[in-house]
Amino acid sequence: MVEVVDHDIIIVGSGIAGLRAAIEIKRQDPSIDVAVISKVQLMRSHSVSAEGGTAAVLYTEEGDNIVSHAWDTIKGSDFLADQDVVWMFVKYAPSEIRQLERWGMPWSRRPDGRIAQRPFGGHAFPRACYAADKTGFYEMQTLYGRLLGFDNWTRYDEYYVTSIVIEDNSFRGVTAIDMSSGEMVFFRAYAGIIATGGAGRLYKFTTYAYTATGDGLAMAMRAGIPLKDMEFVQFHPTGLVPSGILITEGARGEGGHLLNAKGERFMSRYAPKAMELAPRDVVSRAIMTEIKEGRGLKEEYTGLEYVLLDLRHLGEEKITQRLPAVREVSIKHAGIDPVEEPIPIRPAAHYTMGGIHTNKYYQVLSTENKWVKGLWAAGEVAAASIHGANRLGSNSTTECLVSGMIAGHQAAQYVQKLKKEGAQLETPREEIESEEKRVYDKLLKTETSNVSVYDIREEIRTVMDRYVYVFRDEEGLKTALRKLREIRSLVEKSYPEDKSRVYNTDLIMSLEAANMADVAYVVTQSALNRTESRGAHYRIDYPRRDDENWLKHTLAILTREGEVQFSYIPVTITTWKPIERKY
Ligand SMILES: Cc1cc2nc3c(=O)[nH]c(=O)nc-3n(C[C@H](O)[C@H](O)[C@H](O)COP(=O)(O)OP(=O)(O)OC[C@H]3O[C@@H](n4cnc5c(N)ncnc54)[C@H](O)[C@@H]3O)c2cc1C
């Protein structure tokens, strides 16, 4: 029997979005009982590795304003962002920054003691607030510290959530494996907030933590919830070669230059005005074009081709003060001290623009565009959509804060109302039993297949790196789909070698692999489906943006038969008509 554990609200994910949501619920009503579930120790969520900054308008007296932040975000999104959501985002962003300040965030300072801001790609004003190059780490510390000030919430570290349980279009709870015992638990609640982050680990060359396997996205689809705009994956221009570890955009914000093998600042060819601070899609394509046209360099052991990020002219003092992690990571992982030598970099998978279909209040929507009662999504896993086809750097941590705040606020009000009405928690036995079967049949089956789940994960990443990267075309995407179909059938046949229950990481890896295979398949099919180039999605065979046919969001759902079904919804355009993007 699956143990049933009751809470008022369940938050899946303890990154910036999850923690911010938890605080907001407690601020609304300290009597609401909250569970925060994470598959890793709470503070190991990927958010701790955010480096460069968090965007918000602070100094209007110096010329910045929210109109400019909204315009930069919408232009950056290649006009696929929903403009009403962007307006709400830029309005709430400044108060989130000041709030963190009051909760103890050690922002880097200007000489006058006020919060410092640095330039970031695609932003017309230096508006990325930062704490050296460890912004996410300090934000997580600050949020966690604030949350500790409240009682009546429980953290469930190392609980792996396997399904979102929905009945009669209402959220009922989630099933999870307690990794320490291997037993399944049904967390039952009035409301749920999914804050499981992105899916960067679908790729091999990525800046993401090993945990970013897209579980929340796959679980949503299994529960019948569509994913929006999954073809849009962001490639960050500066992944350190050969590991893929992020070299923050802050390095270019502080004045770093990109050089090809001939020593040319090649960005003058692609974005003569913005140069290295053009948006990420533009810079990544520029780097890959230099490489394709033979002006790149080649790493000896991996064969990875790259260009150079030169920080030498910034000087040792600035590099050490503003970019200490960049220096440390370059020395430790590439044997290069950026004070003396340029850093080898190439585009790395970095962000999932697409995600769970929500409205502007981060309420999760069904295929009929109806709110799934009691369910919200926040942070990177949600597609509201602010970032459209391309996210601007430093806008994601801001979205985690704003969306966490909105989802938490709403969930608290919703639960207060239900409790007043005397609503009861429900246990959909059938759904739970079928999930138990899906998970434990794998574990309990005696066969040991000769298909290693580790090989499967590696194969997914190899396919995605090769065919669903910065430049895409029909032939490559079709090859990828064929390979991913084979991989999905192998996933069905693979079993964890380890049959024990206690800390069975083999089982977790298998469940993650199944999620990765589903999400990779949907990303690839969505990329094949969109026959235009927009933002981060670039089709060599359809190099133009096609507003007539494609100024719309894609909604994708994976059927039980393994087919991806698409539907479309219009982009909300309230203020600015799409124009050609030039930087
Ligand atoms: C190296 C790096 C640097 C970045 N730098 C910046 C930056 O400077 N500025 C910026 O704005 N953005 C940056 N980003 C992007 C930004 O950090 C992320 O988009 C953001 O932190 C995501 O936060 P989140 O709260 O949505 O989820 P995450 O922080 O990714 O957390 C996900 C949570 O979900 C939990 N979870 C997932 N699946 C399950 C499951 N099945 N069961 C239980 N729990 C689960 C995890 O345990 C974790 O707690 C960076 C990203 C990376 C990778």
C-alpha cells in the first residue's frame, strides 16, 4: 500500500521559484501547511549555479524604465512572447530585487552603497543586479534563510516525484519515491506548484546540473497537460571547452571580447552595434558560423571546435573582483588563467524556453485551455510566456522570483477558500495504483536487460547535440526522430540492474531516462514542425521568420501511442507589432 501524506500545498522543486513560492504562501497565511519536495538536497537545486545576474529596472532617474525592459524582452523573444505577461513581469521585477535586499541578499554594490547593475546581452541598459558571479547561490541562501523564519512547512529532500495526479480536471497530489527507503508516497493536497526547472541535460554539451532531466515536463504530458513552444532551446554562447561549464554572460557584460582563430572580433560582422552583447541566439549562431567557415580552433582530445573569449584587457583586479568563479573554473577545468590567456568556448545547451502551458497567472492549462484547478507551474518549467523564442540573459532568475510570488500568492488564496468551504482531500486510487505499477514493475521484474540505462542517456544526448543544436534542418531532424524512436523502445525494454530498494539510483536514472526520451522526442518533433527560423530555433532550410504562418505558440502533447499532437494558440500582442530584429 502506498502511504498517503497530507499537506495543504505541495511545491515540487526547491530552486529559486519553489522557495519564493513557499515564502509567499507563508506570508499570506502562516497557518497553511506547505511541503517542499526535491529530488536532491534542497540547496543543490540548479538555481545555485546562476552566475551573472537578475534583471530589473532600479534607477529610473538614470534613464532606465520598464518600457525599455519590456521592449528588450519582447524584441529578444523574436516577438513570440505574450506581451501582457511581459508587462506584468517587468512591473513586479524591481520589488522582488528590493525584497531580496531586505531579506539579506548580499548584492554587489556601487561606490555609493546602492545595488550595482551590469550590462547583459539584449538589454539596452545595465540592469542585471548581481552578487559577484555567484548570484543564484546567494539568492538561494537568502530565500532559504527567509523561509526558515516560518513554521509549519516540511522539506522532503531526496524524494523523487514520478507523477502529477489529476482527476476531474483538478489537482489531487503527486506520487513520489522516498529514495532512502525506496517506498512510494502519495502526497495529497488542495494545491500544487510545479517548479522542477528545465531540461538542459537532454544535451551532452550543456551548462546544466545532472539533475535537469525535464521530469516535470514529462510528468505534465503523462497527466495530459500540453507543453508550449518546446522547439525553442537556448544555447548559451560561452560554454567552457571541453566540459560545457558556463562562463557567464557577465564576462562579456564586463567587457570581454570574442575572437576567432585569426584574432578578429568577429561579432562586428553579425551585430555591429551590440557586438558581444547581442542576444544569445545571435551570438551563438555567429560563433557556429565562424566555426563552420573554418575560422574556429579545435580541441585536441575531444575534437570540439571553438572560438575564444578574451578577458585579458580587463586586468587581474577586475577579473578577480567581478568574475572570481570564471577565473576559478577556467583554471580548474581548462587549465587556463583568463588573466593571461583567452578562454576556449562554444555554444552550450542552457535554457528551455518552452515548458508547461500556463496563463499569465501561471495557472496550468489543459489542452482545452482550461485551468487545471489547484495547479500552478513556476520558474523555468513554466511557459507563460515571457521569453518566447529566445530568453534574454538575467531574465530567468527574475521570472523565478516573480512567478514563484504569483503562484504562491494565488495558491494560498485558493486553499483558504477551499478550507473555508470545508473541502476534503481526495485519493484517486486507480491513478496511484497504475503509477505504482509503472514504477515498481520495472524494479520488481526479475529480468536484467542488456540495455544499459546509462548508454540510453548518453545516446539521447549525442543525438540532441548532433541534430537538434544551433542549426537545424529537415534531414537532421528526421534522423534524430528515427533514432529517438529507437531509443524510446529501448527505454521500454531496459531495467535497472539494481533490484534493491534503499537508495536505488539505478531506478531513478531509469525513470529519468524515460522522461528525457519523451521530452527530447517532443523537442525534436516540434523543431521539425516549425518551418521557419525564429529566435533560438534556426532552420537552415527555412532561414526566414514567417509571421504570416508562424506567429503562434505550439502546444504539444505526446499520445499513449507515442505520437506528438500539435495545436496552436495566438501570441498576445498588446503594444508592439513584430519588426525585423537588428542589433
Ligand atoms: C550554470 C547556469 C547559470 C545560470 N545563470 C543565470 C543568471 O545569471 N541569470 C539568470 O537569470 N538565469 C541564469 N540561469 C538560468 C536560471 O538559473 C534557471 O533558469 C533557474 O535557476 C531555474 O530555477 P527553478 O527554480 O525553475 O528550478 P531549479 O533551480 O532548476 O530547481 C529544480 C528543482 O526541481 C526539483 N526536481 C526536479 N525534478 C524532480 C522530481 N522528479 N522530483 C522531485 N524534485 C524534482 C529539483 O530537485 C530542484 O529542487 C543559469 C542557469 C545555469 C544552468
